[in-house]
Amino acid sequence: MASATSHRARAVTSAALDGLVVGAAEAALELPARSRGRAGVYLASGAAVAVETVVRELPALRRAVRGLPALPDEPHDRAARVHQALATTGWGLLVTAVDGPLARALRRRGHARPHLLLGAAVGLATAATTVPAWWRRATALITADRVAAGLDDELAELIRQSSG
């Protein structure tokens, strides 16, 4: 069982990563096409998503390595992932659709790096949109941990009574 703080920290970290990935993809457009810098941003974003996914799926990976059957997805996990996927995809598609005209308008208004500004804005919007889903997931995990702890306490009391 993880602490409530660790569940909440993971929720905030997941939302921040969602925003960082979407925002970085837009901000990377400031760099020349096919440049090492842009490729590095995309590679780092992909690696961060991969690491976060492995960390989140580590219990399932451990079960698979041990040859144990997979556990069914919890509804709160599935809901959080669907929300995250829809939000990040939606913000990514939106910024892609408005990128050209908005970047030109910002450049005309004197912004030297419009893609960086758009990336920061869409990154914050993405994080703000996904944090409620991750927070609900954390709350469900905290509740499940507390229920399990209560059952453990009851079981320990029953064992103590039967041996006494």
C-alpha cells in the first residue's frame, strides 16, 4: 500500500507530464525541421512517456514475469486513462489546427518565439485538463488502500481473538 501523499504526487506528476509532452511538441516547432534539437525534444518526450507508463504498469509487468494471470483493469484506472488520452489528443489536435495562423498572428504582434508561447499555453491547458482525472484515480486508490488496511486490522483482531 502506498501512502496518500504518493498517490497524490503521482497524480500531479502524471498531469504535469501530459502537459509537458503536448507543450514540448508544440514548442519544438521553434527549432529547425529535422534538427538534432527538435529530434531530441521528441525523443525525450517519448522516453518520458515510456518511463511513466512502465512505472504505472510495473505491478502488471511483475505479474506477467512471474507467470501470474493479469488482473482486470479497475474502472478508475480505465476512466483516468481514457480521459488522459482524449484530453492530450484533443489539445494536440487543436494546437495543430490553429498553429499556423496563431503563430503568424503572434509573430506580427512582436512575439519572437510564438511556438514556445503556444507550447507553454497548450501544455498548461493539457495539465489542467488531465489533473482532475488523475486526482480522482488517486482518491480511488487511497480509498481502496484504506479499505484494505481496515480489512487487515479486522483479520488481525480475529486471529488475536481465536488464539487467545
